[in-house]
Amino acid sequence: MSVMGGPLSGIRVLDFGQYIAGPSAAQTLADLGADVIKVESLRGDQARGIGTFGEAMVRAYNRDKRSIGLDLARPEAKTILHRLLAQTDVLVQNFRTGSADRIGLGPDDLRSRYPRLIYANVTGFGSRGPSRHRPGLDIAAQAEFGLMHATGETDGEPQRLGLAAADVTAANALATGILAALYERESTGRGAHVETSLMEAVLSMQAASWGEYTLTGRAPRRKGNGQALAAPAADVIRVTDGMIVLSAYTAEKWSALCNLVGRPDMIDDPRFVDNPARVAHRTEMLAALDEALGNMTRDEAVALLQSAHIVCGAIRSFDEIAEDKDVLASEILVDVAGPGGASFTSPGLAFTLDGHRRTVSTSAPAVGQDTVSILRDLDFPEDDITALIDSGVVTASHPALTPERASS
């Protein structure tokens, strides 16, 4: 079971997810107290086979889950799965459209058999349009739905965001839909089919940009740092030990900034007198601000700007963030206990409930680590469990379970 109670205590989730989008949605449910069982092939989540990057995915999005390894091509594995489904509240998967139906795990079949089941899935391009059967990874969604087109330097090539933004946003959307469906089930007694896609997630991220496009008819374009229609806004300033970012595009904040850096003459300068003028003369404006702030350190510049309540921030690396007092005070970095006493930290839920959140977690399981205990929970006799392992229907990789099984 989950390592702690929570609002979803007593809810069971079957997680068929691979890589990020599916497992991340299920991770949110685990952090809220659900019992999440990761259902894997005998080889495991595909992320397990792609080196350090894949290991990081597995560790980040599979904490506090249990793992059962099943060969779903075998009828005996389907029997096990349906015993689990009879006790399951939520199923999460991110198979390619149509794949679940081919192996008997489609939403219509399962929901007719288990009417209280909440069936949640994420695809690349949705399940209705002509691209529904395409494989959809994060980078394809970033490319095809506007993020890359609008990211990068003005005259440079399109750039991907420096994280799996489509995957993570889709996971958050799926988790939100699952929570809504669980709430609705309290009054209706019926489950629901919750579905999202990387396409929809990327478009939802850009709601303000889409609004600007519909108002002006102009699509967002690459222009590096800085917002297209406001200045200074998200603009980068170089200082002695790195860079900071600041925004001061309202008349009040622009005046405050100019006075703060000893350049009151810039307030009425025709090139900078209002926001459209500053946008048109952004290069000259940034050169003046670089000169005014460039002899300071990041900490000095941020402290000065904060004294006038100007939005700003030092551009920092993970090495610095790990020691940040605000981050530490928030307790968002969860201590994860690994096998053999090893441990690491991972960001947990991005919100608190009544000021609290989980601060200790267990590491992602090995493939089939909990197969034996799960089969016991389903009342499989010990001889049958041994036969299922020996015949390759299931995998049980946790050696600590073997003596217990043999002595039973």
C-alpha cells in the first residue's frame, strides 16, 4: 500500500504507463495516497532500457508504486489482470491509439465489465483525428503545435523547451481529469473515460498566445528572450557573475526602474516613453540596462530591484537551486529511500493540503518487485504462484520475497 495516508487512501490504481505522461499522472495519485500498481511487461517500462535518462524517468515518476510483471500475451496473465481490475478504481495507460483494444484492454470493454472503473489514457494526437494512430512523443507535440516555432532566437533555428513540457502538462491534465471523475463517481456511482493528448496539452499551455493570435491575426514568432509585445518583460540582463531576468513594462514600474538605476532621463526618452516605444527600441533599452546594472553581482542586482518591487530573478543552475532556502522551506524535495539504504531527492507534489505534503517516499520498484505479494493479496495459492513464475507468465524480481514464498 501507499507509504502514508492521504485523500486517496483506499483508491487502487493500475498504471500501464510508459516513459513520462502515464506514469507521471499515476505518480500524482500515489503522492495523494492511492495504492498504485505498476503493471509491466516482463522486460518492464520501456524507459528502463535507455540508460541514465530512462533511469531518471523511472525514478522520478514511479515512487511509492508496486510493480507486477505480466506477459499479457498469456491467458493466465489476463486472469490475474482481471482479478486486479475487479478491485481497481482507476486504470492509467498511454498506449498508442488502438493498441489497448487489440489486447483486450480498451475502454469500452473494460468499462462495460467494470462500470465503476475510471479509465484514463493519454495519446499523442488524440483519438479522433487522422493522426490518431501516430506514435506521439513529447518532441513531436512541441514541434507540431507551436512551442518550437515560437522558441529560440529571432534568426536562429526553432528550439525545444528544455524539459518534456508536453508530457508533463498532459500528465497534469490527466490527473486533474481523474480526480474530477472520482469526485463525480461519489454521486453517480459510475466511472468515466478520461482522455487527453500531448497535442491538447501543448495547445492548452499556449492559451494566452492563442488569444493574441486570434486578436491580431499574427502567429507568435521566435525572438529569444523577452515578450513580443511588452518591454522590459522577461528580458535578460548581464551582470558580473551571470545573468538576471526582469520585467517592468507598466508605466509605474518603468519609472521606478529608471530612477532605481540612476537613469531618470530614460523615463521621457522618446525611444522608451511608453511600452510600444520600448518594444520598438528593445536593443537600445537593453544596452542601457546592461550598462546600468552590469557592474553588480546577481544578488546585488536582485536585491536592488526587489527594493522597488520590480519582478526579477537570478538565472541559476540546479546546483544552486538545491541549496535555495525557499526551496528547502517549501519541502517540495522529497527524500526517497532507495534499495540498500541508498537515497536521493525528487520534487514531489507542487501543492500542499492544510500546509502539509509528503516529505518521505520509497524508490521506484524493480520490474516485478511486488508480483508475489500482489498475487497473495489476490488469494493465489503458493503452488500456483510458483508455477506462474516458473512458466514465465509473471516475473518476480525481488529476492527478499523468495524465502517467504518457499516457507509458506
